[in-house]
Amino acid sequence: MPRAVRKAKSVPRVAPRGVAVIDIGATSIRMAIAEIRDDGDVRTLDTLVQSVDLGRDAFDSRRLSRKSIEKAASVLKQYQRVMLEYGIVDPKDVRVVGTTAVREASNRLAFTDRIYTVTGLNVEPLEEAEVNRITYMGVMPHLLTRKDLADGKSVVVEVGGGSTDLLVIRAGNVLHSQSYRLGSLRLVKTLESGRVSPARRRAILESHIKRTLVQIAEHVDVDRDTNLIAIGGDMRFAAHRLLDDWDGVSLAQLSTSELAKFTDKVLQLDEDTIVKKYGASFIEAETLVPALMAYTRLAQHFELPHVFVCDTNLRDGLLHDMAVGGSWTAEFRNQIVRSAISLGRKFDFDELHARNVAELSRKLFDQLSEEHQLESRYEVILYVAALLHEIGMLINVRSHHKHTLYVIRHSDLFGLSKSELLEVGMVARYYRRASPQPSHEEFGVLPRNERVAVSKLASMLRLAAALDDTRSGRIREIECVRERKRLVINVPGVEDVSLEQIAMRQNSGLFRDVFGVPVLLRPGKS
């Protein structure tokens, strides 16, 4: 009798998730439609661009005009119809961001409210820290394709309509990040006094660009292994015209001298001629010369023989971010931590103690996950707060926790937005003395969910600080268990914790108030 053949069960394939990202910039509104597969792979299906001149209003009067707002709403309404054709209807599958023009407009709330009224879309003004994060995540895979770029120093630059964003990366580590008020549209505004000759046009643009180059030179030291990586659309435009064999995907290498010649050539042309001669859109033609001059002068200022052009943009980064669920990768977390340690060293912090407290805070966060119910990014907030909780001592020992809050709020930690810096500062501020109070100005204005998160994190930081109260670093491992109606922290391998127990009794009050259980510190066995 023949043996029956068992059919293998087929694993149902998960249909790709359709998503859309929209970038509201200074000169245009761009949308990318894509599908995200179950393995995280992203495939772009469609891209759209519509000219909307928000930057002229924002950079001139710092207000968006009613006409510009209505034009933007109309474009987004059109984009919604396209999304519907692709079956994208869930708000979770759409992300709309505004960059410099929206961020700097004094009436940005009126703008975002009007867009929501017309379309139901939530516009998120993108902070510089978020732009830096997305840029870093987008450019790193390209840098890793070449050993000289992966190991050397890369100055990543994008000249946008309203600002120039700069990242300095060495061997995958971010050394510096900054946004400068040098944008191609801002430069165009300087030329609007009337028709000027090419020579005069060059002089005006170079004058403005030079001022920013001086600022950049103060923050960026050029070594022999330094490379310039350009990621702006204007440079991609130039690369396509100068390199016949560029595939538009891999890194392109442009000679600085050839780039300078092309810039000089385009400088002689008016916008209509650029459109006809190179097939550029009017948007590209208007900002092309100022942007290319900025890139060229930067390469010449640093005496670099060539410039690399990278085919990555904000929308690509946003799509990747949606694919990973908006979570912070381990590498990005490490960049934030490195930036925090660098800040701590500027304030001569007790690095050994700070690192011990930070590691103990991380262990508490991990082991108490069922109690605090906070998303993973808060682990980074707690870790950074633990690293920096004493940096205010350089200013005043007695009230150093308050000075710590001020320093952190006004610092420039890579990858953290203003709201996240405030969270870090508040957690560090409440590691000692008074518990969080509604009467405290910074704490009282927070939304309830953020107030609760700050209180939870601060209570855990107090426990971690108590565990290293002797500053000896002898407590490295802990085990948190719930016994009846209390939290017990066991310390394996440490028999005498009498000093830490005193500190724990003094520091655990906030934890009991927040979580409703007392804390007992129990010594381990040899």
C-alpha cells in the first residue's frame, strides 16, 4: 500500500503595507508612496511633487500667508486622492512633516490646524534633532559601502531651502551636528532687489555663503581622511548632468573643479534658460545656483579634491522609520549616549559614578517593565538622565539638580528633540530633593502621560543613585522581585549593603508614591 504523502502547510504571506510620507518644504510639497514588506523591506511605488512657496513667506515675514496655506491644503487634498487610489486610508500609514518653513513660521499652529480641518492630516513640524536622526540613518548604509568612508571622517551636508544641515561622522560615530541659517531660498531672497549681472550675483551669494563657512570651520576640523558627502537634490541634479554613467543609486564622486565649472556655467543663465537647457523644473532652476555655490565653496574651503553625492532624502528616511516602527536602533541609541558622555566631560562629571548609575538604571528599567509599562525609547531618556544627573555640580553643589535641568535643556545632544531634552532634564532634576510638583513650572505644563513618565523614570533614577551611593561601583548586578506588597532588590555577591540600605530608605519614597510599593534592598550571598 503506498504511503500517504503529507502536504506541507503553506505559510500565508502577509500583504505588504501601503504607506505614504509627505514632506512640506520651503519650495514644494513632496509625497512618496511605498509598500513595506513583512521583512522590513521598503519599495517606493510613486513620488509626487507640487510647487508651494511657503519659504518666501516664512523667511521674509515669519508668517505663512493665507494664500500659501490654502494652496498647501489644496495640494494635500489632491495627495489624499492619490493615497486612496493606493488603498492607504489608515492614519497610522501616513506621516506628514514640515521642515524649516513650517517650523519657523510664527503661525505654524494656524497652518497645522487649517490642514487638519481640510484634510484630517496631522502635520508634524520636524525638529532639527529628528532631521539629524533621519539623515544619519539614511546615509550610514551608503558610507559603509566604502572602507575609506566607513573608517574616515565624513562631513554630510544638505543645503535645503531654509537651512544647511551638517553632520560630522567618523567611523560611524557622530562628532558634531548643527543646522545653519543658510538655505538656497534664503539666498534667492538676497537677489530680489532687481536684475543683477552674473558677477554681482556671484559676489552677493559668496558674501552670504562665506559667513556660514566661517561658522562651520569653527566646528569642523579637516583631516587627511575627510570627505564631503552631499545629499541635496541640487547636487543630484548636477551629478546626473556631469556623470553619464551614474545609476542614481550608488555614491557618485564629483570632481570639485568640474563642479565649480558647472556652477559657473549655470550662474550665467537665467531660470527660463536653465529649465529649457537642462530639463529642470522651475523649482530646481530657482534654487540651483545658490545651492551649488554653497556646496562648491564648502569643498573649496576645505581643499577637498572631490565631493561624494548620495541618493538619500528625507522621505526615504521617513519610510525607513515607518518600517522599523519609529523605534530607536541600537546604533542610534549609542550615538545619543556618546553625545551625553561628551557633554558630561565638558562639566567635569564623575564619569565612573555616572556610568554605574546609568547601567543600574537600565537594569531597573528592564526588570521593572511590567510595572512601568513605558515604551523602549524611555530607557534612553533614563540612561542619559542618569549619565548627566550631577553635571550641575560644576555650577553650584547645593542646588546642582536645578542647574542640571537648565544645562540639559539648553544643550545640543545629538538625536534628542527639545521635548526629549526637557524630559531628560526633568528626570535628572528630580533624582534628589523635592518630588515632582504641579507648581514646578516645567513639570506642570507637561501633558499627563509625560508627567507620569517623568515621575516613573525619576523614581527609578533615585533607586539607582542609592545603589551606588558609596561611589565604589561595587554593586553591578541586581535582581528585582515582587514579594507580597513590596519590591525587593537583591544584590548578588555583595554581603554588606548597610550604607546603600540607608540611602535606599532616603531615596525610595518617590518610587513608593508612584508605584504604590515600598522598596527593600537585600544583600546577596558570597
